Amino acid sequence: PGTDDGEEDAAPFASCWDADSVAAPAPPDADVESEMRRLYLDGIGKLVDGEEVKAFVAAKNVVALDSLPTGELARLLTATNSNSELPALPEHLTPLTALVAPREALRRIKSGEWTSEMGPMVTRPDSESDALGITRPPWHSFADVLTKSGEKRKIKPGAMLKCADLNGISKGDRRADWIFREFARPPEEREHLLNCIHKTEASDFFGTMGDAPIASMPTALREANLSEPLAGVREGWWRTPTGAGPPLFLLFSMQGTSMSYHVDLWATAVLYHILWGAKMFVCAPPTAVNLRLLQQWQELNEPSEHPDFPGKLESAQVLTLTAGQSLLLPSGWIHAVFTPLDSCVLGWNWQPKQQLPAALSIVRASWGEMTKEIRQEQRAFPISELTKSMWTLLVELTRELGRAGAPSLTRQQANLVRALASYLCKRCNVTPREVKQQPHEVLARADKLLAHTVAGE
């Protein structure tokens, strides 16, 4: 998995992360952290056994629960919750409290400056004057999701949704009307602990999704998305058959559910938008150290206890999203998710060009049998199409950047060209027909551009 010819690179992570390009942390926001703490304390009161709380507080040698640092409250909420899928949290965890205005997030994406090294962007809640531009479904609670008389943009009662029951540790398809009857029960009366992550299909709704899309991602993100087919490539990354952009994932989660550490399939970036409820994310950047730790853990089939993972993850952050907020998570970032309140979330996978250095390094690596099975079962596109897309992109880049004669590339441009050339140098037998040049000539032009850059530094 991860290459067109079955070959996997042993240790490609060195080019995944440019430490010199890491953005300086934004100043913390005390009001945002105060709200995070309130949410965590409320969740601990509802989900964690009182004796476990006392033992945790005593072990930390503090006088009271609310004396704990924010990261330790997150640790208590997840690690001592018997239903949590998270094996542990990183030893060092920094709260991410600096929010980004939606318009500023869009500006960073349009300008191309949002690289993986800039880190996650958590937006302020949308307002009439400052919104990210997501088209939302006409839902305000779980009672609104199902259609009652054939309304468009609502789910059919008989639609089969992907759903996991964390009480029974079972996964499978469940009827939508059964799922939302379970969500209607008070938490203390529930027999099931449901976490549904469902890629929407046209058959889930009345009418056609093209006539009345259930939701759509912001135009700026679609325009920056490499998932749309490049010239000469039949299929794009996470692209719907109608060409309407990346497919929408609906996430319906009961309080107390969680998802363990992972990088999204094919290492794409992710957009999450909270319709209601709350989510807590634990994130870590795709440094060589972190990716090797994740790889070692996954190759052991993700044991619940590991001496180094996730404890030794470096530069880990914890963040919280509530209704109206969005998270833009860069390519390759390791993350785990916990649900402190019943929630409904919209999600899209997409791939900005500037974040390919992180994505391609991860795609090239082996991630153990469990991930291999997931990639085979949930294949978003043939891996050969990815390779053809990258050839097309490298041809376009070398042509565009070479027009100036002997330009000196920016650091970001050089990282992108270097990542593409590194990925493609072993894949010269898989090129789109529209790429007229011999692959070795394309690679030679890339090397020439990089040589001029190095000489100019």
C-alpha cells in the first residue's frame, strides 16, 4: 500500500517536516482556555467515576480537581474513562487556545501560506460578517436529521449508516431510524455507545445530491484542493463521481465516544465543522520522531499499552471545538478525538498543494497490517492515479518555475519540488499519457531548479 508497484520506502520521514518553517505559537487566549476547562470539568463529572477522580487528584498532589492544569483535566477525562478508545495521552500536552477568524483562515489558504508546519487552525464561530463559507444542512438537533415526508437534504429512515457501538465493540451498518432512536434516549438510559462516521451516498437521501447537496465545503478550499483531477488523470483524491468535490462525511457521536490515534487515509488535510455538541482533539505534528512512534505502534496492531506511544509524542496539543466552530487540520497530523457532548460534525478530506511534502512521505511508508486492511477496504482511488497526478503536477511546476530562466525558489517551492521528485524517482513506469516528456527529463529539470535554489542560498 502507498505505492503503485508495492514497494514501500523504509524511512521517508526526514523530508516530511521542515523544522525551520514551523510557525511561532500564537499568544494564548485565557477566555478560550477557561471555556475548555469548564467543558472538561463538566465531562469528568458525567463520565468519570468519582473514586477514579479522587485517586487521580491525589496522585497529582493537588488540593482540588480544578487546580489541575488543562492538559491534566483532558488526561483524566479520557484515560480513566472505561469506554475511551484512547490508550493514553502524550506526556506533554499544550492547550491550543488561539482562535483564527474565518476570513483570516481563508486568506492563509488562498495565499498558499498554510503549510503543515503552520499547524491546525481553529476558527471562531461563524457570524454574518465573518464566515468560512460552509453550506450547512437544515439541522439543529438529532430530531431534524431524518426526513419525515420526503424532504430533501435529510436522511432516509431506512438509509444504512456506518456505525460503531463502543459498548459492544462492534462495527457495521445500521438503519438511520434505529440510530437516532438511540440518540433520543437520555445518556443514563442508553445501552449502546454509538459513534457513526458515514461517507454520504446519493442513496441516503431523497432527490439527487447534485440538486440539493446536503452540505458543501467552502469554495476557497475546493479551489485549493488537489483532489480535483489534474490534466490527464481520470480520478482525483476523495472525489465524488459527479465531480462535486470531496465527499461529505457525517459524524454522529454520543458523549463518551472516542477515536484513537491515526493519520487520515492517504494523509490528507481535514476540515471539520461542528453543528452541535463538542469535540476534543489531541494532535501532534508529522515530525520524523512522531511518525516513527506512530509507525511502531501501528505495526504492533495498536496495543493499548506501549512504552513510548503516545507518551513520547513531541509538540502535542489539545484543542476543543463547539457549535459553529471549524478545525482545519493539516496533512499528516496525528490526531485522536474524544466526544464530551453528543455531537454532529461535518467532515471533508482534501489536499492542499503546499502540504504535499508531509502527505507523500506518509503515503510512501508501511503502517502495519491493520492500516493495510483499511486502505484496501476503503480505497479512495487507485494509487496509480495518485502517482499520475504527481507527475502531472511536477511537469506543470517545473514548466512554470522554469520560465524565469534560472529562478531561486522560495523555501516552500523548493520543499514541494523536492518532495515530488523524491516520490516519483522510483515510479518512472507510471506516467499519464499526456506527459509527453520522458520521466527522467522531468526529474532532471526538477534537479536543476533545486540546484539553482541551493546555489542562491
